[in-house]
Amino acid sequence: MAYDEGLAQRIREALAHDAGLSERRMFGGIAFMLHGNMAVGISGDELMVRVGPNRYDEALAQPHARVFDMTGRVMRGWVVVQAEGVTDDAALNAWVKKGAEFARSLPAK
């Protein structure tokens, strides 16, 4: 599955200041890693965000967010944000910040 390259570029710009940033193809899309830990990713035109277990319910309550169940089972701590939820930069940056904060809280790989 292809991913939205325009969305990927916007994420690159949002994370440009992070020295530990890397990209990896996965889930048929692309993942953005901070010090080896996935923060956010794109599958098609949807954003996958790793928010962690403590912010999971709060994240799911946001508009355009849904559970992440790519493998057929719900992955707590991850949400998918529909394309409509990241059309403007402020909304995208807020989601990227959530994913980056959780990724930075983990030990580097």
C-alpha cells in the first residue's frame, strides 16, 4: 500500500529538530522513529500515533481517532487518525507531538 508523501513531508518538517529521527518502511507505509522507537507512521492517508497506555483513552476521544487494529486485535497505546483529522498543520503537529513525547520517554534502541 502506498502512503501519502505530502503527509510524510509535513511530518519530516514537524520532527526536523530531532537529531534521533529516522524513517523505516513498515505496515505497508512509513514509520518515523525517534532514537529507534516509533512515534508516528502513515498507512495510506491515515496517521498512526503511538500515544502510550496512559494517554490512550484521551487520544481515542479526539475527533477522527479510532483504535489501531492492523493485526486484527486492538493495540492499546496506538491510535489511527483519519486524514480529515490532520488536514491543517496545527492538528497534525499536535498528534506528532503526542507520538514524539511517548517515543522520547522510552529507552533508545
